Amino acid sequence: QVQLVESGGGLAQAGGSLGLSCVASGDTGTIYNMGWYRQAPGKQRELVATVDVSGNLVEDESVKGRFSISRDNEKRTVQLQMSALQSEDTAVYFCYALLAWGNQVWGKGTQVVVSS
């Protein structure tokens, strides 16, 4: 089975930086899209940023200019570098992958807490 494992979550101060990593394992085949979503308490899960297999980027307006996403197709990893953190960035961050046949895979999530 395919697994996504996140790391790098924790506590950061407002205005600070934090980096998240995700690695895929198992028989993934081509990962057509890969990236990050987040969910704050009482809110729906929302897109943060994703990169498809061709390098096309989609990111939420709220993180534009502050967060940077990168992926390594060979290593099957995706990174999220977060800067200028705000209290509103506090959420559980989930790694996401879109595989063949429309199969979606989610990580268990990693908590990010930004102190105000």
C-alpha cells in the first residue's frame, strides 16, 4: 500500500519560519500531483500548494509570497518552506498525492502551531 509520511511540524513564533517534508512509499507509480493541504479547528480542509508532475504550481492566495513548495519526483518527496508565519497558519498540515486512476492518498498530518 502507498503511504505518505509528513515531518517537520511544531511550534513557531509569528514572523518565523518552518519547513515541512513528506515522503511517499510503496507502489505509487507516477504521482501526477503532490503537495499540501491544511485544516484548522472548526474549518474545512483547504489547499495550501500543490505541484503536478510537469511542475505546474497551484497555491492559495493566503500563502502566496510566504510559502514555497518543491518536489523531487525521483525521491518522491515534497517540501513546504513556510516563512512570515501568522497565527492564522496554525493548522494540521496534510501531505497529498494524486496517483493513477484518480486515486488520492493522504498523510496522517503534522501539527503546526504559530504563537501570536
